[in-house]
Amino acid sequence: MNCAPLAKGRERHPYLSRQGVIDLLFFNDGKWFLVDYKTDNCSAKEAVEKYSLQMKLYAEAITAIYHIDLAEIYLYLFHTGEIAPIKF
């Protein structure tokens, strides 16, 4: 897989259905964490740029469904072994 950007310019719509699979959601020391595994062959910076929107949508869904607030969001990059934080 390459690190091509996700489609841009999508408008938010309250009736639009989205589907995704959360790789890891865990609770530690009183805080919730979200981690998504990526197999792309790209740098941490490129992965953050590419997947920030996806991770923010996951965070919105988690908050809406489970009524919890996430402390931190990360991407784990299998290709490099890096852990990249997502700012939200």
C-alpha cells in the first residue's frame, strides 16, 4: 500500500453512514486510549496527515456511542515500528 491521501472535500452530513473497524481501544490509569494499526510504507508524518480525519471520526463515534472521552490517539506503524500521536 502506498501513502496516497484519502479523498478530500467530503462534507459532513448528519445522515451519512460511516463504517470502520477500531483496532484497539483501552483504559489505563483512568484514561481511554485509541490505537489504530497501519501497514502502509510511509513515514509517521505522512501517516498522520493521511489518517487524522479517520481517527477523528473514530473518536467522535466512540464519544457518541460510549459516552467516553479519549485521552490520546495513536497510529502504530508496522513498517517502521513507530507510534505516531494524533492531535485532536
